[in-house]
Amino acid sequence: MINTLALIHAYHTGTFALFFSSITDATCSVITIFHVITLLAFPVWTYLKIRKNLGKLDTAPVRKDIGFLYEGIKTKKSITANYTFFFLMRRLMTMTIICLLTDTPILQFIILLVFSKANVIYLLTYKPLATKRENRIEFFNELCILFNSHLNNIFLNAAIPYKFRD
């Protein structure tokens, strides 16, 4: 994770040569780049696997092969079967926003708040989990995150540059 952040910093400053100056640095950087590519590819792979097998997700061979991707999730509709994909993409975008928008914490906050509100709406509208109890617990969890985000706004206002306060 630290090397990933260092590579992002190198992207911002244009100092990539430092990460390939020795064999050890180059090896570490290549492993980190592979790790980041894997992190980016896994949600896409998840989406494609579920989309390809959408009508047969409840059959034994498919459940044995990729059932871990949708365990405890309703599989009749694409919008609910892809709950894992949405979860992974939200986490990936959150990480990206936090790492790339370091100079504007208020913009980070607003985007993350939008993600949280969208997730609350998604959970209320589609109820993607298999049982009522799981849906209620997940909804309560997301409401707590949303409430906490609004409380953080109070403390973050001090970090907003004066030109954005008006």
C-alpha cells in the first residue's frame, strides 16, 4: 500500500525514475504495478462472470465455480446479482479519490458522500441481499456511515479554503 501511494506521488511529481534506480526498487515497483492492475481488473472480471452466467447463477456447476461472488445475494436480476461488483467499484473509487484528490479534502468528502447516498438509495430500492435481516443490517450500516459523513462535514468546514466558503 505504501509503495502504491509512493507511485501516485511520483505520478504527481514526475519522478518515476526514482522507483527504477536499483534492482530492488524496480522489483518492488513492478510488483506494485501488477498489484494495482489486479485491483483494477478484479471488479471487471466479477461483473463479466456474473453477466455471462446471469440466467444460471443458481445451478450447481456455476455456484461451484463462481458462487463466492454472489453468496447471500439475490440472483434473479442483474442489478442485485452485481452487488459485489458495485461494492468493489465503490471501494476502488474511494481509494482512487482519496489518493488523487489530496489537495481538496472538501471535494473528497462531497464525492464520498454522494457514493454513500447512492448506496443507501440502492439498498432501499433493490434490497439485494437474500434475507430481510441482512438487508436491514446493511441499510443500518450504510445509514451510520452516511450520518458519520455528515458529522465529518462539520469538522471539515475548517479545512475548506476561504474562496470556496461563500
